[in-house]
Amino acid sequence: MFIPNHISLTGRCSLEVLSISAKQELSQNEANGRRVWRRRKLSLQAKNISWYLPLYEVALKGDWESANRFFDLHPDAIIVKLPQVHMTALHIAVGAGHSNHFVEKLVELMPLKALQLQTEEGDSALAYAAITGNTTAVEIIIRKDPNLPNMQNAKGKIPLRYAAQHGHRDTVVSSICH
């Protein structure tokens, strides 16, 4: 499974919630109008932290049925970068490397532009598939967007380079042949 080591969603959520609580306590010394506004803003941040946690968990597990129910209720979640991890559900599923059924169903739902969404480091879901050597996910993504293998990340690397760098020969050959 490839989920970058800087991601510890549970730990970061806890830290963020503690940070929000501290900010709320500090704002109590300010004028009423401003305090109310800050509380509203902070409660939206808190909602963002917990709002997509179920999607993160089902993407990590590859539970398509639960994810599909989530998408039915929140269609925008298909293309949203999840807070704290700055990845889409596709990045997470591909990085987990165990559910190509999930990946295939999600890619079917995603608009073409959404496949190009990148992490903070500039990596697409295709790059994550290349890093993990998930050849099937590479094929699924390239089938929908044949130009994606040429998209560079922030460091100027293309997904094919990641596959080669990590010794995933089948993934390299597959991405060249598509």
C-alpha cells in the first residue's frame, strides 16, 4: 500500500480539532460579533475534517458499495481533494493498491479533468498507480485519459518514470502500449 508517510489522518484530525478548540477559547476574549463569526468559520473547518473521513476509509478499504452510497448523497465528493490528505478518493484507492474494481467504478464516474487532479506534490492518481506498480489501475486510467501519462508533476517527472524507478516493468510496458 502506498499512502505517503506524512499522512496520518486520525492523528492530524485530532490535532486539528484540538487546534480549533484552542482558537475558540482564545476568541472568547474578543467582541461578540467577531467571536460568532470565528466560531462559524471554525465549525466549517471542523466539518471538513470529519465530513470526508468515511470516504477516505472506504477508499482505503476498496469498499465500492459504501463509496457509491456516499457519492449518491454527495456527488461533488467524486472530484474533491480530501481535507488533510490533499488527495482524491482515486489517489487513495490507487495508493492502497488492492481494489481495482473500486478504481474502475470511480474512474467511470469521474470527469476527464478530475483525473488530472494532483496532490500537493503534484502527483496524479496515475503517478500513484505507477509508484505502486498497479498495472491494472494504470490501464484503467489511461483508457479514460490517454494524455495523462505525459502530465508532469511539480518536479518535472512523468508517471512512467516512477514505474521505472520503482522497478515495475509490467507497468512501464503497459503504459507505453496504451
